[in-house]
Amino acid sequence: MPVYQGYGLTETTCWAASTLPGVPHDYTTVGVPLDGCEIRIDASSATGATGEILIKGPMVGAGYFKNPKLTQACLTADGAFRTGDLGFVDDGGELRITGRIKEIIIKNGANVFAPDLDRLLAEHPAIETSKTIGLPDALVGERICCVCVLKEGHQASEQGIRSWLQERLSRALWPDVIHFVGALPRGGAGKVMTNLLRQMVMGELADDIVASLSSWKYKRAQASDDDAIRATIQRSLLGGRPIPLLAYWGCGARASIADVDRQALARLKDYSDSLRRVAHSPAALTLILTDTHAANNHIPSSRSTAYFDEIVAHAHTLQFTVVTMTDLWHDGGLSTGQIDRDMSGAAAEAAWQNDPLRSRLIDQAGKHVEGGADVEQAAWRYRVMCRLEGQLVAARHPDHIFITYNPPEFDAVSPGLPKVYLSSFKAGTSVKPWFHETSPPAPLPEGSTPFPFPRLTLRGKIISPPLDPLWKSAWRVEHEQEPRAS
């Protein structure tokens, strides 16, 4: 079966050039112009014999529908179509395509053909792939920027790559900027999305994502630190990693998941998905189940376990990662003894009495602490727990953006991470979904004491709480437990 190679565009409606039957084929070319078609090279758009390919003839469309400005820009005065492709006609009269005119970088008035640098970079032993682009510059027009993806297990420095290129290129082609990224953004056909890559390198894409974080569809207050959030997002985009999000999830009076929980989790999923701009950097949300807070609120372990198990199952359907605060206690070496020590002494008592959140935490404890426990002791213990847990969370997830349903004045009970403040299960709602009660909590059996930490089953594994004698003795003597502001 004969095979022919040709060249055409949507705007030309059919092939404009093709290899010919009956003659030897050179498949490094696209052949010669077809009858009735004129192909010429606009050498002013490049260098030497290479230039933009212009096509003229009856196959060229009349223009873009309802877009006369674009039509005028793409047609010459005599009606030839500017293809945007670069090429030249060889000595045999056949057309050879060398690239796209958009890949020409104009620096100090000189044309630099970006693919020439990429072909050379492909020879470097540490580079998997690269894309050279032009970055706008008020002084020289465009700066040459080489964006490189390293091979797995290889390392290279900007200065090392720069020196390697300088040994092989004329000075006019030396790159001004070298970036290492985890992945290049590609379209459905696998081509590098140059404009998106340029926005990524210049930080414009991160700015756009930061703006999305502040959509009033979700937020209840302005983010805590736009610069830190932007830096986190930029590191993720350049590193080819997901944008890391983190949120707490608590337990209230219900033993099973309700519609408000599903709505809130769906909103978190929509919020995460709204941040995706490139395939290699979606948002990835980790939920921390605050089982320690449920225990501090004297919630029976049977109820919190049942509720958290259903939350875990539903969260997994949304591709959320789920961990428990008990896990973080265990991994970080936090013990109830440390909490007891931080609550001991006159200085600790005075700090609590002067805490700006004290009255509000006590008020919340009065709403959520069960079993007749000492409300103020629970509020104080909660305050100390949150401070120590916040340190653990920030150490375990240092590059994350923290999502909270609390207002900014409650930052002291959240990890020391950049924060976004969201409404709960619907816009304008501040009540946390797990505290949205459909019925009053069941009373504790007479004489019973709730287990300090519920036993959770996570991914089929029973999570054993990190109990120690100090906690158990303190629990028996003081019956201290905590409210929920997280």
C-alpha cells in the first residue's frame, strides 16, 4: 500500500503539499506544493533561507468566523495565509518544516530558535527533556529561559548546565535563566503548552490559583498570608507535585454521617478541584480526624468511632488522605503528661486566665462537652492540646495550606501554617458540619467514663491510642476533656 506524507492546516481545508507518487520518497520533507497551491517562505520572519511558511490558493479559507481582526492578522495583503510554521525549500524543491514561529525568541533584535537549544540540551546526560521559551524583558525584548526536567536519580545545577551550554553555543544563544521543574505541562496530544509553561515560570499561574482560593463562593475571610500561600503553590507547580491542602475534621453529637457532612466534604472536593491548572499539580487534601478533641469533649468512643469510620469511607471516595490526630501524637511523641505539665503551676494558670480566647473557648465547651465534665478544665486543656498539636502538624506537614472553618481570631488553636478560611457545608455558614446536630446526644450510662481516645479502624486497621499512666491517672482524678473550635 503506498504511503504519502503531506502538509496542511485547518485553514487550508486540505493538504497544501505532498510527497509525489512514482518517485523516491524522502520522509524528512512534506513534499512539493500541490496543483493550484503556492507556497513561499517569508525569510524576514527568521534567518537565512528559513522563514514563516505562507500558503496561497483556492484551498485557503476566507477567514475566521466573526473574527475579522484575527483574519486580517493571518492573511498577507495578497491573500496568503500565515501558517505560523517555520521551514525552507530544499534544493530538490521540497518543503521542510523546522518549527513554529512562536518558538523564535527575539533578544536584542536577534532571532534565537528555541528548539536548537532543546536539541542540544537533549544530549546532556542528566536532562530528560527541556523546553526553551522567551520571557518578556523591557531592556532586551525577551530573555532566553531553558526549562529542564532532570532524569530520575540525576542531579544538576544551574551553573553546571549554563557552563555546559556555553562551551557549545555562541554567546548570543546563551540562556539567561535555567529552571528545573518536575514536569512540563502538556496538552492532550502530548505537546508542551508553551504559554502555560511561561505563566508557570513567571509565577502568573500561581497568582491565578491564589485568586481562586479567595473566591467568595467558599471563603468566609481573607487568607492569612497570600505570599506564603503563593510560594507553596509555586513550589508545587515547578516541582511537578500536587498542591498540598490540610484540614481538621471533628466529631459531635452524631454517630453517623449526615447530609451536612457529605455537603461539606463535597465543597472541600470542589474547592480543591478549582485549584487545578496543570495535570501534574492537582490539589491534594489531607483530613486530620481530631479524635483527641472528641475524647476531650467526653464523647463516648463508640459514637466517635462509628462516626469517624463513615467519614473515612466517604473521604476515600473523594480521594482524600485521612489520618488521625492520635497518629500524630504517637509519631511526634506527644503525651498527656506533657499536656499536664503545661497546665501546671501559677504561670500556666495566669496565662490561661489572660488568654484572649478563654471566654469563647469556655462558651464552646459548654455547648459540646458531655457527661457533666468540668467545662473550664476541658476548655483549658483543649487550648493547650491545640498549641502542642499545632506544632506537631506544622512539623509533619510544613509545606501545606491549612483550611479552617474558624474565623481568623481563632488562629491560635490552628497549626502555624498559612490559612484559608472557608464557610462550612454551604456558603455563609460557619457552624462546623460535625456539630450540626439533628438530635441531642445520648447521655452517658450512670457511673461510666468515656475512653480518652476512641479506637478507630482506618483502612481496615485498628488504630491503638497512645495511652500512658499519666493520662489515665489524670483522667480518673480530674475528668478533664475539651471543647471544639477546630
